[in-house]
Amino acid sequence: MVLQPAKSKFRKQQRGIMKGHGTRGTTVAFGEYGLQSLVNAWVTTTQIEAARVAVTRHLKRHGKVWIRVFPDKPVTKKPAETRMGKGKGAPETWVAVVRKGRILFEVDGIGPATAQEAMSRAPPKLGLRTRVVSRSTMRSAPGRARRGGTTVKAKEMREKAPEELHHLLAGWREELFALRVKAMTGQMEQYSRVGAIRKDIARALTVLKGRPASGEAAVKETEA
């Protein structure tokens, strides 16, 4: 079985950019365990099929397997010893653009030891650095993660005292620093958390900036 789209709008595409962290498909959504990529890469249709066969053969018809990536990007290649110019080469194969944090495969209906062993058969076929994650350690639905599992809105921040806001800011900055260290070492689980914390920090600073200083407030009360 060769994975490729049944129809594509353009026969050839440019290489594009393969930087940054994945923002979609980074959580275990269908099964109980998933195989998460820790690097950015192109995964060909042959690699995906070889990894699928390796995982399903180890399971021996037990459990269920989901493929979370699909090769929809054409890759062209010019023949050897061909002069430069004369346009792009002919389409050679199809690849899936995989970024850090993307879930590649998911399995369900098996135990953790069997899932770990089955998923360990896929990385040699894919040529990627991966890890096995479970639904219990990740958010099962996409969305904005917040500190303590709640959303701190601007209205709630305006009701808090300045000391409380400064305390929240200190905690968010510490968490943001820890997440950046995890991202550098390839241990990040929720890349969307960084953007959520930065928005919380910006919202808190906006609320603090809009408040008058304590001296100005005292002067206004005296004048009144």
C-alpha cells in the first residue's frame, strides 16, 4: 500500500519551511498511547508504511492502530548528470512534514508494556528521534492550557490587588523559563503552553500599566 493523495491542486511544490514546533496533532486524540516526534523532518510514504507494518506485526492483531500523519507533499528529483536549469524535476515521492511534538502513531486496547514495545519498532523505520506518550499525561483535546487548568481573564485580573498580580507574574515567568529549557532539551509536551503563558503575562502587564500609582490615587482622594 502506497500512501498518497488521490488528487492534488498542484503537481509540484516548493520545499517550504520546516522549522518551529507543531501546533496541530500534538495530543493523543484517538488511542491510549502515541508515538511523538522530537525532531523536524520529512517522512516519506515508504517510511510510514514500513513503520505501520512493524507495529501491527508486533501486536499480532491485538488492539487498534491509527496513523496520524499523511504524505501530501510532492518531492521532485532531477536525473543524475543533468545540467542545471530547465525547470524542476519530475515528482519522485510523497512526504509528510513532521514538526516537533507531532503524534505519528496511536494504539489502543493493549497494555503499557506492549505499547512501549510495539512503538519501539517504528523509530528505526522512520529514522526519527521519538518517544512514547500516553493520554493520561497529555491533554486529549486541543485548546489553550492555563496555569492551574483555568483561564485568567482580564476582568478577573482587574479585580485582583497589585501584589497578587505581581505574584502571578513571577510564577508565570518561572514556568516560561522552565518550558523554554524543556524545549531546548527536547522534553516539551505542550508547545502551546508557551504562547498561553506569554499572553497571560502580557495581559497582566497591561492591567498593571493601566492602574494609577498609589501616590496618584492618594492625591485624587485628597482633592475629592
